[in-house]
Amino acid sequence: QVQLVASGGGLVQPGGSLRLSCAASGIIFSIYNMGWYRQVPGKQREWVATSTSSGRTNYADSVQGRFTMSRDNVKNLVYLPMNSLKLEDTAVYYCKADQGSGSYYRNYWGQGTQVTVSS
């Protein structure tokens, strides 16, 4: 059974920092691309960052330079330290694991963790 458990969300003031974590189980973690997404009510889920199985990391323009994603292939964890948080970063943050392509594509989502940036 695949499980992705996101944690680390909370309430923070603008300019503050949080670190999200996502613990994966039930998958061969090292071969999966891991991603962070976020969603606010009434809007589509938005991609935030990806750490590929080959070690590349990519970020959405809106978080570039403020968020830094990393992964630990031994502990099956991904992290998303978020600095200089802005009001518009408020959302539920989800982690995703995906691997393969075409008929062999698999993807799994975590349950989400709320991040609220407010003064």
C-alpha cells in the first residue's frame, strides 16, 4: 500500500519560514519523481517544485529562490523548506510521487498540509 504523508504546515507571518516534509512508503522511492503542489479553494492545483529520480530539481517561477526542495533516498523523505513566505503562498500543499510513462505511468498523492501566511 502506497502512502505519502505530508507534514510541517502551519501558520506563519509574511517573511517567515516553514519546512514541509513528505514521507513515502510502499514505493521504490529512488526511482520516483517527487513533486510538491498547492491548491487554494476555487482554484486549480498548482505545481510548485519537482525533484526527479535523476537528481534534478525544478521550481515554479513564483517560488524560485525562496523554496528549496530536497530528497533523502535512504529515509524516503522529501523536504520543502520555504523562506520569505508571502500571503499568496497560503494553500494546502500536497506531495506527489510519479514514475514511468504511457501505460506504465503511476502517480500517487499525499493528503495535504495547510500553510497559512497571515499577519
